[in-house]
Amino acid sequence: MPKIVDSGKDAIKQLAQQAEAIADHYQQDTEWRSQIIRESAIKLSDR
């Protein structure tokens, strides 16, 4: 019986790590996009 609980905990840990990795990826993507938008806005305002 304890093995099932352990594997359940491991599965939850893995899911949490995956979710964290995905969140990091999207956060970087969002920062990258805001950077591009900011640079574009600066270029437009320089004209």
C-alpha cells in the first residue's frame, strides 16, 4: 500500500515540476514579447 502513495507523491512532484517549467517558459515568452513591443513603440516615437 505505501508504494501506491509514494508513486502518487512522485507523480504530483513531477506534475508540479512540469507546471513550473511551463510557467517559466511562458513568463520568458511574455517578457520577450513585451520587450519587442517596447522597442517597437520607441522606434515609432522616434520617427
